[in-house]
Amino acid sequence: MIEKRTWSSLLFDGLNALVLLALTLLFLYPMWYVLMGSFSDPFSLFVSNELLLLPKGFSLKGYEQVFQNPNILTGYKNTLFYVTVGTCANVLATSLGAYVLSRNGLLLKKCFTIMVVFTMYFSGGLIPTFLVVKNIGLFDSRLALILPTLVGTWNMIVMRTSFRALPASMEESARIDGANDLVILFRIVLPCAKATVAVIVLYYAVGYWNSWFNAMIYLQDKSKYPLQLFLREILLANTANGATSSGFEESDMLYLEDVVRYATVIVSTVPILCVYPFCQKYFMKGVMMGSVKE
């Protein structure tokens, strides 16, 4: 039997829908503004003070400035390398650490957990970390962007909690059949916790995609630069101060500055945004599985 709804509940649902719609438009408009601004004519955008719902005079000058840099393709290749190799290494190391910390019979388990959690709140700092990276021979190496951040403490804690939520009988039955810890981890634990693993993969991948600071500190060879570092150089070059070196008059460069900035944001964010729809279904299930302890 369908329960008849009162006018107050209908009113509440209607107001709730309006508020959520308003918030959605409020959150999406900055992204839409950047997208429309990247396709706008530089001068028309510069003199406009209106809401930007459509491009102000369609133009691709911003993207032309971005893609004129011959290093863009190199940056994409390097970033894909860092995202692929780095994410795989991070997930492997995080899974191994989380599995160990999730075992009930681990000797000094509490001590190891405290040591791991300690790193979430205290670090050695930039200079000691740089000296360590340099002294072990990783300076100006691609591994300098992967090994120092191999394990994210928060990600390991989330994954450990997820592993602990799995029934102990699954591990017991596997051990009866002669399975060792590696077999249990890769054939039982990880497949059962694939929602959490998918979320952790996305966290690491987005982190590598957006990272530029570590590359600026540890890399000198431009052939190893990630995309974000090249885009940063483009943003710094395409300012009124860089007009002479770019071959533009200072007034023209002043108009181009905002358009180039918007085009750079689109070039750097759209590829990773395309991944989110495929991972969205794992977010709630994966994070909740690794965050709630019953």
C-alpha cells in the first residue's frame, strides 16, 4: 500500500530540490566559466564584466599559445609514465603494508601502527628530504618522483581497515588449502576489496597527475618534466613581463594572459576528469568500507 504524502513533505522535497539545484549550479559555474573563457577572444574577455555563459567571440588563441610549446607532448608522455608506473608501485606497496597491519597475529602490531600513523603528522621537512634523495642517487631521476612518496599513510590506513572487515573464515579456508600470504592477498583479499582499491588507485593517479612541486625540486633534465611543470612554465612565460620573449606586444600579452591561463587549466584537468565517471560508483562503497569499523 502506497502511503499518501502530506503537503509538508512535498514542500520540503521541493525546497530541498531547489536548494540542491542552486548549489549544483553554484559549484559548476566556475568550471563552466573557465571552459568558456578558454574559447573566448582575448580582448572581448578582457573588457567584459558580465557572466560568461557562452564564449565572448570564439577564439583558439589561448590553446594556440599552450600547444605552441614543443614540450607539451613530452610532458604528456612523462605524466602518463608517472601516473601509470607510480600508481602501480604505490598501490602494490600500500596493499602489502595494509595487509601486514591488518593481521591479528602480527608481533608488535600496535607499535608498527603508531610508527606509521606518526608520519601523518610529522615529517623531516623539505631540506632533509632533498638531502636524502640526493645522497641515495635519486636526484634528477624519474624514481625521485615515485619512491619518496611510495606509500600514502592515510591510504594505507583506509585499506587496512577495509582488509580487516573481510571475514576471517576466508583466510582460514585458504590456509587449509595451502595458500600463503601472497596468494591470500592477491587472490582473495584484493579482489574482495576492489571497491576500496579502485578509490585508492584514483587518489594516487590524481596526485601524480597534478604534481609539479617534487619535479621542480628533484629534476633538472627537461626531458623528464611532467606536464604540470611545463604548463607552469607556460603560465609564467605568458604574462605581460614575458611579452618580449614571446614575440607579442605588451598590450596584446595583457589580453592573452587570462585566456592562456584558462586554456592551461582545461588542458591539464580534462583528461583526469574523464576518469571520474568510470570510478564514481566505487567512491561511496570503497571509502565507507575502509573507514567504518563495526
